[in-house]
Amino acid sequence: MKKITIIGSGFSALSASCYLAKAGYNVTILEKNSTIGGRARQLKKDGFTFDMGPTWYWMPDVFERFFADFGKKPSDYYSLQKLNPAYRVFFGTDDFITIEDSIEKICKTFETEEKGSSAKLRKFMHAALDNYEIAIKNLVYRPGISPMELINTKTMSKIGQFFSTVSKEVRKDFNNPKLISILEFPVLFLGAKPSKTPAFYNFMNYADFGLGTFHPKDGMFSVVNGIKNLAEELGVTIKTNQNVEKIFVQNGKASALVINGETVTTDIVLSGADYHHTESLLNSEYRQYSETYWNKKTFAPAALMFYVGFNKKIDNVSHHTLFFDVDFEKHSKEIYDVPQWPEDPLFYASFPSKTDETAAPNGMDAGIFLIPLAPGLDDIPEIREEYFDKIMMRFEKLTNQEVKKYVIFKESFCINDFVSQYNSYKGNAYGLANTLLQTAFLRPKLKSGKVQNLFFTGQLTVPGPGVPPALISGKLVAGLIEKENRN
């Protein structure tokens, strides 16, 4: 059996390991940190449990398809609960819209906000469903090798939507600024402004309203553990505290790694780590993308995150709560156009203990807060503290309650941590944004163009950022490795 060494243990690396082990390869995963999961690690403290990275479980069909490839179901490894409400969005004090768990309920909510909008929403969702089916069947499971992958009768019928934007399409039918914000929100998972995201990506609205929002019991880390268990059943070896310091190339092929100072040979290297960092492990002549290339790319935001233990139950919030009470356009400019710490940031809060009693001690709540930021900003403790105070003041005002005095502890995670713990380029949190010129075959390649037997997977390559795309990325690169080694 050929030996494949995988760098990193995030969703894409774990996914790839399963497919490669099933295909008969000898697969070893090397994780630099003490626990697996990459950005989807877990924090436990004083009886509280937090997902450190992804907290949204969307596109359940992608997870089902992944496990079905191995004759399994998600329920063989973890249990899911559909959330109702899916989430709540605050626009001011006691001014919020609650998104429930069916399109019928959501249409009623829209109609309350804007007369005639329910019919428009049904039409909009029909188009979103059509795009979703095309994306799943014709686009996202393509390896991004050639533009010809995108050409068929279904995709060509949508070509115009790649030259319009989500913002333009939403504003054709909706006038209410609150409804516009809600309809633009899902594409933020793709890492770019709605005004820069091709209109075709409104299929994310179907993922939101059509398929719904779920919670895995014990958090997203239970999904990580589920895939890890599947990988080990298939024969994958997983090692933690394994820092890869160098990739050696011999006769044009990746041949060995330096791991914690020791040289280990391998037949194939697959990196699920940060793409830019992985190439820095090579001698310069073997890197296919220059520093100039990376500097010119549009990256998804970085994030300032807080994991907070409260010694009481927090009122007036859902499992997922968004705070859109400030100017979205101004904040987005401070992320993408003139990178700086935002004056008045939008933020997101997750309270998993509203759904999952394992997330916090009895009578208490676990809160996860996230502020999207421009990558590469100066990150110092004083700024983190300033922004915690900012969002706590707004949180208290918007939800009509005192909360800060009930904080038992808080842990923060920001740009410096993304760099030090994940080797993330400029501390980005979500990878490379899905803009028009960074879609499909225009993204960094799954296979090195300069080194044989060196491959990549994850959010900087195809199909893009997010947990479902990461699972797909693992499948795509595994298929590419199998194809290369058959020829």
C-alpha cells in the first residue's frame, strides 16, 4: 500500500483520509495541536463546552452523502436536532425578526414586515432551490482543474447570474432593509460581501430557509469525532502534537517530511493545513504561488471570538442570534476595502446551552460571540478587551438585560491565535472568499503544479469555505489522488 501522510486534522483532511483509506492507501494524519479538528476544535472549562470554530450545521444533505459513501448515516455517529427558531436577528432594542423552521412560517414573518413579500420570497426561493440543485449536482463536486467542468446545459442557463451579485438580485424584489439583510446574510458564510458575491450563490438561501438549521448534540465537535471514528474504523492512524516543519522534494516528488525535528519518508503528501503555510514548507523553487499572488487575493474575514461562561440563563436570545443594529456597509468596508478595526461592528452570538444541556452547568449559559474582522490587523489584549466591552454594552441594550456582571470567565481567540495555532494566512478565519474571480477552477489547485505527489485540500482550494465544502474538498482531492496513481 502506498503511504499517504496528511497534514492537519480539520474537516477536509478527515474527509480525505476516509476516502483514501477506503481506496486501500496507508493513511496517517498529523495534527500539530494536542487535539484534532483544526478550526473545529472544542474548548471545555469549568463545566462549560464551546465549539471554538464552526457553530452552524447547514446543508445536511452533504453530510448524509458523505457518510453514505461508506455505507453509513450521520445518526450512526451523532444525533441531530432541527432548531426552531433557526435564529434571531436584532435590528434595535426589542426590534428583532425570528426565523423559524419552515418556509411557510418564514413567509408569514416576511409578510408581516413587508406586504406582498411572501409571494416574492416563494419565487426567490424557487430560484434558490434550482441553483442549489445545479450547484450540488453540477458544480461543487468538480475538482477545479478546468473551466470545461462548468459547461453543461444547466450551468450555461445560469451564466448571467455569475455577472450579477446577490445584493442586486435581492434588491430587485425586496425593499425592506431588514428583509434584505436577512436574505444577504447566508452568503457571508462564503467569505465575501453580498455586493461582490455572484448572484448564483443565492443557493445559500435555500440552505438556510429550505433545508434549515440543525444542532448536533454535544456541538459541532461531535461531528469531528464522528468522522474521526469512521476514519479509524477504515484504518487511518491519527497522531497529535506532530508539527510538520519541512517538505522534502526528491526527483521532483514529495518524498519526506520533517516532523518535530525527525525526517519521515512518505509516498504522497496531502495538506489540509493552510495552503500558503504549506508552500512555505517547500524550498522556494517548488512553490507555485508567490507572496504577490496571496497578497492580491480576497480573503474571507478574520474573527475576534469570545467564549463566555454566564452564571445565569440569558434572556431574549436564541441558539443563534445575529446583531445587525449597525451599518452593515460601513463594517464591510472596514473588512474588505479599508482594513481597520471596525468602529461599530456587527456581531453574532451563539448560546448552545439553549438547546444542549451538556453545554453548560444547570441554570447557566455558554455564550460564543464573534466579530468579523479584516485579516492582518494588529491584535493586542487591550483591543480585545475594548471590543468585548463594546459588544456587551450593545448586547445588554438590545436584549434589555444585564449580563456582564454575570460573566464567570471569558476566553478570547483572535488573529494572533489563528496564526499561531492554525498557521492561518494573516489570521483569516474562513479561507479564500468565493468571489467571481476566486470560484471553481480560479481557486488554488488541489494538486501542486511543481511537485509530484503533493496535494492540497480545505478552504483555500475548491470548492471553498465552510464545513460542507470542506467535506467535499476531501472527497475531490482523494479522487484526484486515486486517478493520478492509477495512470
